[in-house]
Amino acid sequence: MFKLTLSAIFFSIAATSLCADPLPSWNAGDAKSQIINYVDAVTDPTSEDYVTPSDRIAVFDNDGTLWSEQPVYFQFLFAMDELARMAEQDPSILTSDTLKAAAAKDFKTVLAAGEEGLLEVVMATHSGLSVDAYQDNVRNWLAAARHPDTGRPYNEMVYQPMLELLSYLRDEDFDTFIVSGGGVDFMRVFAEEAYGIPPEQVIGSSGKTSYQVVDGVPTLMKDPGIAFIDDKEGKPVAINANIGKRPILVAGNSDGDFQMLEWATAGDGPRFGLIVHHTDSAREYAYDRDSHIGRLERGLDEGPDRGWLIVDMSKDWSRVWPQDDN
């Protein structure tokens, strides 16, 4: 009787552990079930959809997928703050109306300048210094800066449900990567602490870089100009160049991720595409087709027919931020 009871207790504990909810901030429903069913299928050796651990590659966009991206991309907010700081020391660097607007935090004017204006601000603040010095500037900014709407530190504006998904996948022997239009040197500063993704698994846009010996010290310098934009068609190209395998799971939030989703889910075997749809104006933001940041139109129109999961943030997530109780 004692042995039977002890076995029953052991079985109960094991069953409880096995049944622990891997996605506690996801509400019960179709989205959560689809994710768990997929992971179960590709990790069960008895399943016809089983995928060996070496091929369990999952890639995630960053802005709007792993952390917030409104009112503008956080890297651009950093650039505006850096420009204002630099202009205090040398006002002559503000050589255009766009740069003057950026230093004054005039979002509307800067955004009206389009992609060319954004790049002008980024180039003014992201070049002419070493990679190490640049990343020190990013660390200092993240430690002190606060979001203009929420007042939160930027590294607290990561999505708790997506942190859980990353952790769940790694527990099931997936390798998780960031594939983002954001600057690779920028994201590598915080990705490991924020998401558990090490720098070598961060893929992003890059400016021109050169090797120089500065005062006897071998140094990588950030030079003016763009080397690669990791967005739209560039994302599959970057995945192939940096990972060398087609991911089996891919997550994004905007039409900038469409080609990455399209390419990844076109591969052989079980595939999973996920789009975070920003529908929650109460806890975060609601935007899609007409947004100047993170526009989502083609993904909404074509995603369901392609079998991609459209995650409704307001419906599918019980909480948004790690610090929130619900």
C-alpha cells in the first residue's frame, strides 16, 4: 500500500509538472491552442510532424513583435535624444530642417520627411564613433530614458506573452533568433538581457563599418552610409546568410515581415507563421492598415488563407507587460 501510494504521489507530481501552462499570459482559446499543438507535434518523436532539434529554428521580428514600437521605433527615439544631446554641445550639426525638428522632438515633422528623413537622423547619430562607444551610448540611454506615453523604461516595454513564447520554445530545444529591421548594433546591447537571445543570434540592419587602429588600439568604426537593410525582401536573404536554414516558426507584426513569413512557411514539413495584431488601445496601441509605423495590411488580408495565426492582442493576451498583474 505504501509503495502504491508513493508511486501515485510521484505520478501526480510529474503530471502536474508536465501539464504546467507554458503560456500563462495567453488567454485560453484558438491562438494559444494552435501554438501549443504545433510545438507538441514537432517535438514528439512519435509524431509524423516531428522535427529534429537541430532544425527547430524560430525567428522573431523585434519592433512591434517583442517590444512596443509606437509612437516611433525606439531606436529612432534614441537617435532623437542623442541628436539633442549632441546639438547642445555643437548646434552647427543641425544642418537641415529635419535634424532641427528631430532635436526638438517634433515627431510630426520628422515623420513627414519619410524614410530619407529618418535615415538622415540615424546617420547623424550612429556614425563617426566606434561600435563600442556607440553601444555604450545605447546602454546609458536605456538606463535613463523613459517612454513618452507610458513613462516606463524602454526595456520594460517588452511583451510578456512573447517572452513566455520564447522561453517555451527554448525549453523545447528551439533556437530563437531576432530578425529585425532595427540596427544590429543597437539590438545586441539589450537582446540577451531582455529576451534571452545572445548577440550572435541577433540579425538586423547595419551601417557601413571599417577596421581602424586608433591610438594603437584595433577598433571597429561606424561609418556613414547603409550596408544592409534587414526589412521586407531583405529578411529572408539575411536569414539565409546568417543562419543557413529556413526557420520552421516565424513571428512578425507588420508587412515588413511578410516576405519572411512567406518564405519560411513555404518550406517542407510543418511550419508556423504568427502575426501580432495590435488591437489593444487600452493597454498598448491599436493600429494596422493606416499606421505610419508597423503598417499591417497585406498580412491581415492574406495571412489567414496562408494558414498564419493572427494574434489579437486585446483578446488573446491576458496581460501585456511583465510588470502588470493582469
